[in-house]
Amino acid sequence: MLQQTHLKQLNRYNVIRRDFGADATGIGKAGAQYYSTDGINYKLVSKEPVYKKTIDYDDGSSLTFRRRERPFVYVNEKGKVTAFFTSCLVEEGKKERSWIEVNPVDNYVPKQFSKKK
């Protein structure tokens, strides 16, 4: 099952998907980003994962999820990505809890596509 997020940015299509077999990032079920200029043929942006199962928070704490999936981004009225969302599941004993994790994004552009030199 392909779970993906499309974003048209810098005249490219971008897809964020779970790397089930660790083929792209080397980390099973981490997030991998691909791009395409035609929307049909995609290339890996980087072996560096876009997200992992563990989130490190600003207060120094961290949380590792049993599942982290369904990535998507919020694009504001100016076409800028301002938030990254994933569906997260933790297991606590015999109980499970799930929620949507929201991470702020500040002017994200992959290094190789940056107009700055």
C-alpha cells in the first residue's frame, strides 16, 4: 500500500511515503521523499529520512511510536508548506492510543533544489 503526499513545489511534484522495506532510507517504515518533473517518473531526493518512528521534542523528551504513517503537509494560501502531519500509534501495555502528530515546518526546500548557492 502506497501512502503518499503530493506537493507541487519549484515546478516539481513531491511525494512523501513510508519506506516499508528500508530500500530508500535504510530504515524500515521511515519517511522517504521522491520528486518528479512530469508527475510520472520519480527519483529519490535523499537517503536521509523525512521522518522516523521517534520524535524528539523541543523540551528534550522523545517518543517512539509503534506506527507512524499517512504523511501529509499543509500548504498555506501563499503555497508554502507550514505543517507536516502524521498519524501516530503508541502501545501502552494492552492499550493503544493514536492521534495526528503536527510538526511545524519553516520554509522547507530540499538542499539540492534550493535557489541559494
